[in-house]
Amino acid sequence: MAQHVAGRAQPVVSAQRPGQAGPPPQTTAGLALPDLVALVVGSMIGSGIFALPSQMAGSAAPGPLLIGWTITGLGMLMLAFVFQTLARRKPDIDGGVYGYARAGFGEYIGFTSAWGYWISAWVGNVAYLVLLMSTLGYWFGGFEGGTTVSAVVGASVLLWFVHALTLSGVRNAALANVVVTVAKVIPILTFIAIAAVGFDAGLFTADFWGDSAGMGGTMDQVENMMLVTVWVFIGIEGAAVYSQRARDRRDVGVASVVGFLGVLALLLAVNLLSYGLMAQADVAGLSDPSMAALLENEVGSWGAGFISAGLVVSLLGALIAWVLLAVEILRLPALDRVVPRALSHENRQGAPASALWLTNLCAQALLLWTLVNENTYTDLVYLATSLILLPYLWSAAYQVKLAATGETYESGRGRSRDLAIGAVALAYAVWLVYAGGWQYVLVAGLFYLVGTGLFVWARRENGERIFTRAELGVAAVVAGLAVAAVVGLAQGFVTV
């Protein structure tokens, strides 16, 4: 990539990979700032915000909730600043969480970051499809629960429709995502407006610190609610992942911060206002999507139908956004020969066809598996969340490394600030990995070990050394986690 200079960055001058015949496509018709913002917002707003009222009410009273949102908001804002800073200081690095991990810590760490992110993306898509079909059960009885035969058939049809849309060109899919993102924000804004009118301050302050709710002390409640927030913020890195296709590299950082702040405002409004509509215990007992039940309580039955329709649109938009992210995070490592080069193949419309087919075939297989699995949506959400946390950690660690070593800080300006931001983001990412639970870390190791075969294939394909000494140590840790996961699954102490 070109060095970052005043004016528009030239996004393809030195992006050529080893063995690549020429620069990547999209030299002029890249994604503009609204497309990138929509990618961030579209990937962050999926199902979480519609279930947020009951999930939070079951975790914390308003006082601890405000403390938790302050901590979470600060941590995620620091991550947004990390993606903004790295996009500005390292405009030559493509792929966001993958590219930063690879540049900072080597080929194999870069691979694990991309691989974990890719699996998280399509596993999350299956979770979206299950919930989408379950929501359609509001109108069509055969879809109730989201894992009936009818629901799986419907989900499969929708999956392959999005597949065909993406094959027609990334630009077409991105445009569709912009339209759907705007459409799905409308029901949320409607809920906020009605909730603001009906807000009862007495309900909000009735048990402000949860003394009589039986949910533990203040910090226990803070920890409980922060675990819920992990899922609703996933997608903050969307613009960074698509940095190579951005029309102007400077837009990547802007989109990350603007998208995050917009979604944070919506989340806070929905969550806090819900405590003033019904008693906390009643909100906690609502079935999902709890936002629909709250609006029904305020305006009647049409409110539930309106929010349910909004959730369907939201899930469709999230599905489009995450299919785009999944194929991009697989295409870029293929260009770098970190995974087999066949996965970098693009069709005549510039769509990463090979990566797209692999992604959606895996999603289809998991959809079929949901026919025989209980508690599917929750399990898929937790698995998708756990697999995306390490890519966040590596990105924050890379900013800390740059600031600590002084690379790109020749003038010294901003170095201390960026080191502090990176350190806070890194500490928050480490906490997220810890809070996610050790069982999911073990299962993540199992996924990484399975994927390592592709890494070995790619290295041999190019006649390169497979592991450095440090990478061999990392691979050994991955293998150990995988063995522990297999033993745990066999003996029942790992139940993911």
C-alpha cells in the first residue's frame, strides 16, 4: 500500500502479494464511508439489541448496569480507537484483525486470528438464521423454535439467496447491506421514542442497586451484565477487515468509531429505558425478543409484530454483513499464502467465490446439525463470541507493540496516548477472554488445530518453512488445548 500522506491514500500501489500477478481489484470503485459505516453497524446490530432488555434485567439493577456500561463502553471505545489508529499508522496492512496479528506476531498467529474470526463469522450466521426462523414462528407455526425441518429448509433457502447475492459482486452485497441497515434501525428508533414517552422514573429507581433482587452485590451484577455485552459489540472491526476494498483508507478508522458510537447510543437507550416501562423482575421474565413484549405492553399487539418484523430485517442485514466479513477474512490470507491460494479465487464480478462456497457449505452443514441439538441459539452465540475474542486481543497487542517500540512514531507525537489506549484495550480484551470461560478456550484450540492443516498445506504449497521456533511453541499450546477439549468432551466436563 502507499504510505499515508495528505490527500487520498492510494489503496493498491504496493498491496501485491508474493506470487500475485498484479494488484488486487477495486482500485477506484471501492467502498465509500457510508458503506463502511453500514458494515460496522450492520454487523453489530443483529439479534442482541432486541433481546437486551430481559437479558440485562436478569443480570443487574439500574445502578450496577450504569457502572457496567461505563466500563464496557470505555473498553470497546478503546478497541475502536485501536482500529482507527492502526488504519492510520499502518495503511499498508489489509484485513484488520488478521493483518495486524500477522504483522505483529508472525504468520501462524495471523492465521489463527483469521481462522478463528472466519469460524466465528459463519457460526454466528447460523445463530442468526436459527433466530430468524424462530421469529418467523410469530406468524408461521411450523418455524417455532427455529430448528424444525421447515425452519431449517427456510434458513437454507435464505442462506443460498445471500450466497447468490454476494456472488453477483461484493459491491452489490454492500449496497444491499446499506439499505437493510437503515431499515432495521427504524424499529429500534421507534421503540426508543415510545419508551421515552412512557418512561416511569419511579420504576427505574425502585430498586436502583438491586438490594432486594437477589442478584448478588454490585460488582457481581456488573460482571454478570458485562458478559452479556460481548455479543452485542461484535462487529466493531468490520470496516478494518474490509480495509483493502475501502475507497479511502482514512475512512476505515472513521467508520469504526462512528459506527461504534452510533450503536452504543442505541444500546444504552434501549437498555435503560426498558427499566422504566415495567418492573425489573417482570422485564427479566419476558421471552425473547423482549423488546417486542415491552412495546406490546405499551401500545398493544401491533407493537410485538412491528418489533418482530424489525428483528427479521435486522437478522437479514447481519447475515449479509457477516457473509461479507467471513469471505474477506479468508480471501486475504489466501493472497498472503497463509491458507491455500485456491481460496483467493474471484469470479468475474470480483466476488471471492472459493471462500464464499467454503463458508456457506460449512454454515449449511451446521444448520443441518441444529435439527438434533437443543439450546442451539445460545450455544452458537457463545461459541461464535469465544472465537472472535483472540483476534481482538492480537489487534490491541499490536498497537501496544508499535507504541512501545516507537515504530511509525518517529516524531514522537501521540506515542504515549496510543500506548495508553492500546494498554486499556489489551487489558479489556484479556478480561473478555477470561470471562468467556475456559471451556470455550479449549474448544477454540480444537478449531485452531483442525485449521492448522490448511496452514501447513499453504506453507508447503509455497515451499516455505512451516513453523518458526516460536510458532512451533504456539502450535504445541494449540495442540494441548485441543487434546484437553477432546478429553473434556468425551468425559463430559466440557459441554460446549
